[in-house]
Amino acid sequence: MQGRIIRIVSKDYRIQLETGELVDAVLSGKLRLDKSPVAGDVVEVKATDTQYVVERIEPRLNELRRPHVANVDQALIVMSVKEPDFSCTLVDRLTFLIMHAGIQPVLIVTKTDLGISDEVEEMIQEYEKGPMRVIRTHKEQLDPSFAEIIAGKISVLTGQSGAGKSTLLNGLEPSFKLKTQEISKALGRGKHTTRHNELHQVAGGWVADTPGFSSLDFTHMKTDDLAQSVLEFQPYLNSCRFKDCIHQNEPDCAIKNAVKNGSIPERRYQNYLAILTMIQNRKEKYV
Ligand SMILES: Nc1nc2c(ncn2[C@@H]2O[C@H](COP(=O)(O)OP(=O)(O)OP(=O)(O)O)[C@@H](O)[C@H]2O)c(=O)[nH]1
Ligand SMILES: [Mg+2]
Ligand SMILES: [Zn+2]
């Protein structure tokens, strides 16, 4: 039968079977020599007389390193309207990385109760008009569609410290608070070897332990990967005069035209150019 790994503690694998039932399993001898499973993996499980045995790992749709999780459906970018300041640059950088990892980004705008400046309002509306799903919410009044977004999926949360990630999860699932407190207590006692490879059940979905994408690392990205990772660019990508256009200084560039006529926000394009330049400078260094 099939199942999904939701927690790994040393050699014990907690699996949710297709039926919804949670069972503990061990790895088959053959698998142990092969690749190591991670939380989120879809696995083939066999029940013997005494235990459940993981026999096979299905191919992964995607894989994150920190946290080490496979088959992630979506990454929720949590960004407050203030305290800390809303950062369009950060949202874009995170979105590019998330897209590149083959994961769907969703923008969760938090702390809307604190009031929104005109400048921030304009930036949020730019996202709302675009292809990414955007939800505005605050802790006293969680948007009901937030729970609906999490249900039935594997999510990772990301965003600056203080943006309200824990508050969101606690609002949906009070038992989550307890669990995260237990984890910090365990770590505080110096159990640094504890392997946190775990998904938490929140509002009928699964949420990974720690935020991913904490280091905004573009070292693995090439210039054409970057353009592919910009959601707003996608309808125009094959319409430039040059096949290898990187939408920088080329003539007859569909992306630049779309920026000019307002179909792609100028801000998005500038954030693209900034990262592009970073990638280009890095290349020169290593040639
Ligand atoms: N006014 C207001 N404050 C909020 C809201 N959401 C969170 N806060 C406050 O913002 C602070 C930070 O929230 P957290 O949920 O701890 O932020 P976090 O993203 O988990 O931060 P890290 O764990 O450091 O990454 C806390 O004092 C919260 O009470 C909100 O919607 N409105
Ligand atoms: Mg937190
Ligand atoms: Zn172009």
C-alpha cells in the first residue's frame, strides 16, 4: 500500500497510509543502502506480521534542503505590512527561488490591522493583479481562505523573523504552539543531534518544521533559469526576437515591451535585473 512519510526520528518512520491511518515503519534492507527517505516522500509500504516495512520511494516532484522535505506543494511567503517593513525585493527574491525549486508560491500579507501606507498598498495591489495568489490577513481575524489553502497540501512557510509565521499557524492549530515550544525546549537542553525531519498536521494539511529559503542563495541559478522563475514573465518568454534573450539590453524584447506598456510591473523587472546582474558578476569571477 502507499503512504507518506511525515516524520523521521533516527530509524523510525512515521507514515500516513492512504486510509489516513498513522503507523510506524522501518526501512527494508535494500532501501537502507540506496537513497535516504525524507519527510514528504511517497512510499510503498508492506505490512509483515510484526511491523510495517518501507519497500520503495516514489520519484520526488521536488525536494528542499532546509528543511529537508520532498514533494512540497506550496511555499507561503509571509510578509507583514509593517513591523518588519513590507519588502517587495524580498518577496520577489523568495518567489524566484520558490519557482525555481518547482514549488508554487503564495503571498500571505500579515498584520493588516496595523494600517497600510499608500506605498505598501500599491505594492500589494501589484501582486494581487498578478498570477500569484495573495491573501491579506491578521491575527484577530484570520482570513478563512488561509485554512482552505493549507488543507490537503504540503506547505513550507518562509519570511522575515517577526512577520507572523508562528502566529498564523497557532491561530489555525492551537496544538502547534505546544509542539513548537517542546521542540525549542529540547534544543535548549543541547539535544542538537535531534533530527527534525517532520511535517505537522495543521488545518487538514501538512506544514514543514522550519522555514526554508532562509539564505537567499542564487548560486545554483543560471541567467535563463532566472527569467523562467518570474511568474509575470511567463506569457512573454517565447516572444523575444532572440531565442537566448535575457531581457536586458536586447532589441525587440517582449519582456521589456510588456514592462513599457504596463503589463509587467516595473518593480518586478528591476528586481529581476538586480538578481540577473548578480548572477552575471558571479560568472565573470569564475570564468
Ligand atoms: N498587530 C499584529 N501583530 C501580529 C500579527 N501577527 C503577529 N503579530 C505579532 O508579531 C510578533 C512576531 O510574530 P511571530 O508569529 O512570532 O513571527 P514569526 O514569523 O514566527 O517570527 P520568527 O519565528 O522569528 O521567524 C509577535 O509579537 C506577534 O504577536 C498581526 O496580525 N497583527
Ligand atoms: Mg516563529
Ligand atoms: Zn527578451
